[in-house]
Amino acid sequence: MTTDRSIARGRNVVVVGTQWGDEGKGKVVDWLTDHAQAVVRFQGGHNAGHTLVIRGVKTALQLIPSGVMREAVACLIGNGVVVDPSHLLGEIARLETMGLDVRSRLLISESCPLILPLHVALDAAREALRESSGSGKIGTTGKGIGPAYEDKVARRALRMQDLKHPQRFETKLRELVALHNEALGGYLHAQRLELQPMLDAGLKAAEHLVPLMGDVGSRIAQAHGAGHNVLFEGAQGTLLDIDHGTYPYVTSSNCVAGNAAAGSGVGPQMLHHVLGITKAYTTRVGGGPFPTELPIDAPGTVGHHLSTVGQERGVVTGRARRCGWLDAPALRRAMLINGVSGLCVTKLDVLDGLSEVKICVAYEHGGRRLDILPLDADEIAACRPVYETLPGWRETTAGLTRWEQLPARARAYLERMRALIDAPIDMVSTGPDREHTIVLRHPFRTC
């Protein structure tokens, strides 16, 4: 058997968060799309928020792939994403008012489950019940993401393809409304919802969305065969993964690199390089264990510095993010799960001005030393961080674009991080703008 080496083959990179989300993936994806012809979202929904800063102008994206900010880049929404039609159309309209060509470049998988007002109502009612019963809120975004994934797994979801068939859409919606209204009006003590407004809104959205549907997996395969580079854009972060995160304080989808294949309709052989994104410190939004957490409310403390200098508020919810030192055992878990090829370290500049910086190198738990994040949330909550202290730096790293420009102590901090997780550092982000980037190994050139 012979192989035709003249056939072009593209290179594909998966971008995943290695912490509890909010690692700065949007900026990195935007930067990488200068070398890609397509960007694919493969999981989550509009509970994800990716902020891009381009020449000082900030743009927040939630559902549409970050590649939309680059001309001629195809934007694909894979089957692993749950889609709220009203939000998607609103995001398209907002980007079009900025002068961006969205519709001609956007392709949405017909298999995407739909988020309906029913799911939003269920999400809110469940969180309210958890709070009133004293069991504690999980900290969802209230966007209906979890209930939509539940319907998918229960094989009763309405999907994008149902919008092509009005009668089928109405029949399935009627059954779903009857089912969920029992829970809303009964156990959850919440308002029942009417069928007709949801039906009318769905059919109206169909007029705009049906022309945007297609076979995302086949489109990716065609791009790959034509020699095009494809970027797979993850949302949330590894430690929020429904299977591998700090359950139950997790999101409702698989955020890890392996799901880039299943969530977009291609095989794992199409994933050539996994770029893990991590902040130079750690944050998380919502409830759940956080071993290196620092108090953020007292001025003059490190936690307050990270929170204010890092502008740590959720893109979607506006909630203040919890902040703490870098957590190497948590990163080791993320490296294991994702098979990370290299790291991109973001927000290094937030550490500027600190007299010392710390890294959690291990945990103490029940008289034992643990070098990797446990799998049980209660065990994680009982862990105590073991810190290693390094000298800080007074010089600024903001906006630097070359490794040798970094202060010696900043380089030492990054080298220690690299040694602790035994993985190369591909990139360092030194600010929010796409140009504020140091490249040590280009992900599309080291596959």
C-alpha cells in the first residue's frame, strides 16, 4: 500500500482550561486563529464567557466561537454544545452591529440540543430550593445548561434539527412542557410555563437558524483534507468537568480535550496538539472546594491584589471570582486528564509588584502528602496546601513579547511551574490584548 504524500493535511489544536475556568482561553483562541481557518466550540453553552481585547476594545463572547473576530475564519458550533436560540440570535445581532460578517461563516450542528425557557426556569427553581433547604447552592449560572443536558441524556431533548420540522417540534415541545411543569408546579413550588409562547418563539427562531445548520463533522474533515488548520475551543475548565471535576460543584458537560472529538463529530486522530491554559495563580466562581483560596475583601492582602488587579469577575454572571495561589497538584490532575502537550500561562502581569509569590506544591491530608488533586470533593476540602515561596518582582511584565524581556524572578517562577508539572510552556500572556503574548513554541508548528 502506498501513501500519497502530496495530499495536504491541516494541523489541529485543542485549547482547554486546566483550572476552574476563566483562564483566559478566549484571548488565546483569538491569537491562534491568525493561523487557523476554522474554530470549533465543542461543549458547554452560553454559560461560558470569553473576553477578547483587540487594540484596546473589549468584546465578550458566550456562544459563538472566538474566531469570529478574525475575517474569513469559519466558526463551527459542534453537537456537544447546548444552544439557546434567543441568546444565539442576540449574540449574532450584537456582533453584526459591530460590522462583523457572522452568518456566512457560522455553521451549527443539527444535533445540538436546545435550551428552552423551561430549562432556565428549572435551573433557577432548583437553586432556590437548594438554598432554602440549607443544602447549599451549586452556583450555576442560571442559564438552563444543566437541565438541557439532562434532557439530552434522557433522550427527550429538542435539537436544532427539530426546528426544520414544525409539527415534530410542536409535538416534542408539548410533551416536554407537560413533563417539566409537573416538577415546576409540584416539587419545586415554582411557576408553570405556557406552551404557546415557547412554540411561537421557537418557530420564529427557526426562520433564522435553519439556514445556519449543517454537518459540522464533515466540514471539519473537509477542512483538514484541504490542508487547513482547525482550532477546537473549550469552555469552562478541567476541574469543572462533569466526570473529572470537583463534583457536584461542576458544570454539566465534559470540558476536557478528549471531548473535542466527540463534541464536534470527528475522531480523536484529528486532535494533534493540546494547549492547556492556566493562570499564573488560581481562581474559581461558584461553590466547591478550593485549597489555595485567599480572602479577597481586605485591602492590602494578596487575595485583594489578585482580585482587583486581575479584574476577577465572571464574564457571564458578574460574580466576584474567588482567588488563590497557583495549585500544582490540581494542574497535575488536569495534565493527566487532558494529555496536555504544552501550557499557555496567562495573567502573569497580575503578580507584578508582589514581594513574594507562592506555589502550592502538594497537599497534606490525613497525615499523608498528596501530589495530585483527589477525585472526591470532600477530600479536596480537607486538604491543606503545602507552599513553596519564591521571591517576587517589582518590574512590570505587562505587554512584553519576548522571554528575555521578563524579569529574572518572573522567569524563575515560570520555570519552577514548568518543573512542577513536567510540561513545556508554549506561550505566556502578559496582558489582555492579543499582541501581549510571548511565544516559546507555536502550537500549530510543534504538532
